[in-house]
Amino acid sequence: MCVSDENFANLDPFHHLERLVAAEKLSADLLLCAGDMADRGCRAGLRHVWGALHRLAAHLGDARLLTVPGNHDLDSRFEGSGFDPKGALLGLQPRLPIGDERLDDHFWARNFAVVAENAYRVLLLNSAAYHGYMKENEAHKEHEHGRISKATLAAIRDALNHTGPRSVNIVLCHHHPMANNDVGETDYSEMSGGHDLVNLLSEDDAEWMMVHGHKHYPRIAYATGTGAACLVFGAGSFSARLYSEAATKTRNQFYIVEFEYDQDDSLPPLKGRIHAWDYSNLDGWKRSPASSVIPYNAGFGFRDRPIAAVDTIMKFLNTSGKGVFVEWGEICQAHPELAHLLPLDRTTVARRLGERSVNVNYDDWGNFAQLFLKETA
């Protein structure tokens, strides 16, 4: 949607988010945008969102803004230009995607760039790099899916070996690495070569989180492959007019991701929490409730089977001497790994606990609050 800075200020999610950031004193080291800032390369939309993102980064305590283009940021159908799908993006100031001339040039020339600082390493991947290429009679035209080439994969491998792991390692891209049919539609828009990228990350010494957009539907799950497969975080849309299948199941969302690690550990496990907010025109930004796909204060980092978590919980209940009613915080204090259950795993754990006569009380955002043993005949 093309908008201008003065239009619909009271309905602008950025306007409401700046108020939320101030009210809750939110801050961040990085501000990540996974693309689709505009629709079909709309120049006015791009300028509006690009400016709003920089203002938001300042409100978050001068967070570093890192962005990748989405398919809707490119004029891949040549509606505004007869030959240059990325021209509007290249004309943005400060420059996209990083604001560093050397790294920006590398991103546009090699389809990726690596930002490496003391605490973090972010691989920015242009999964829409080949949009604008059209081939007659092709079953799925290039603008309908993402792609990473073998040459890009080889160059990324060299770059990651050169930089080495950090405490936090993130891939930022627009397209999802493998098919995602959570909403129910048949999906052909995944990244061609995405499985190879997942395998490449599994070879690295560090654990990775991949952040992507495109689907307009949030999801957090581990990729398929090895035991070191990356965590794939599909961010929900920030301000899109959601299509019908998604609109019945989710709202637009914004996230603060917190990584938990020991600074003395050169290769810490990937674990932490995701704080999510839902948006509506009526209420602005509110903490995501239990019904959200990604609720407020969702965990990540527990890689064992859900039944292993159930066994740990039952052992604690049976040996702690706490009686029939136990605070979830007490269990997590004894077993910190349980605080990092994925939302989907948490649902499974609750169901399996119920089968063992243990009820779960929840807080307002779907997190475990208390456990208590049900009376049995």
C-alpha cells in the first residue's frame, strides 16, 4: 500500500509502536526487517517505511537497522520501470540494506553480506536476487519464489569460515527455506536452494536462527536435517492487509527477541525468549495473547523431545515435596531448560501432563503459571 507520512497517522502501526516503545521502555541492539516494505516496488511506500524504520531504530536506543528486500520491494513486473527492478531500493538514503557502503555493495553484487561484531554475526541474504528475470512458459516464474544459487552458497561458506562464530548468529532473508503450508494453501514460494542453505548452517560450529518474512503468517520451528538444524523464525507481517486464510488465524505482529547466553562461552546454545505484540486499528499494539501463534514471552532453545520435558516435570512434582500445587517458576528454577520450550512443544507437554492427571494453569499470554495434580478416584 502506498502511503505518505501525513496520511492516516492515527492508523499507522509505526505511530502506535513508537508510543509502545516509550511506554514500556523497550530497547534493542538490532532492528531486523525481513522485507516487503511496500507493494510492487511502490516508491512512495518504500520511502515512507524506510524513514519510519530509521525513526523506530532511534526510539529503540539507536538499534542497528539491518534489512533485506522482499519480492514486493522490487519492481519485478516492470510496472514503474522497463528494465530496473531494484532501482527504487538502490535510491534509498541511508543506503539499504546495511548503511555501510562496502557491505551494501557486496550485498547487491554477491547477493549476501555478513555483519560481524563482538557479540553477533548476521548473514543478510537476498533471496529475491533474481526477481525481474522472466522466462516464457516457466511453470513458476522467478518472482513467485525465492532462490539461493550454488555460487552464493559457496561464497557464504567461505565468508562464515572467515568470520567465525559469535554468541548470537542470525540469517536474515525474505523467503522461507522450505515449504510452509501452515495456513492451508499449497505453497510454491519457498527459496529454491533453501535446503542447501539449512545444511550449510548445520556445518557451522555455532547454532543459527533464521529470520524470514514473506508468508504473512508467524511460525517458529526447527528446520529438518541434522541435530544442529537452525531454528527458523517466520515473522508475521507488521502492517499487511492479511489475506483471508491468514486473517482468521493471526494478526500483524512485532517482536523483541532476547538471547540468553554466558558471555564467557564462545559457542553458547541458542536459547531465549520472544516477546510478541499483536496490532489492531482499534487497540494499537497489545501483548499477544495465548491464542496467538506466537504468544507473548514464547521460548526457544529446548531441543529434546516433549516427553522428556514431561518426565522431568513429573519427577520434580513427585520428589519436591511441594504438594499438589507448584509454581511453574519453581520448576524452571530447578530445570532452566524448560523455560525454553517452543509454543508447539508447550502445547504437547500440557496435553501429555493432562494424561498423567496434572492440570496446567496459564497466565494471560499462554505461558505456564502453575501446575497441580488432579484428584483421582
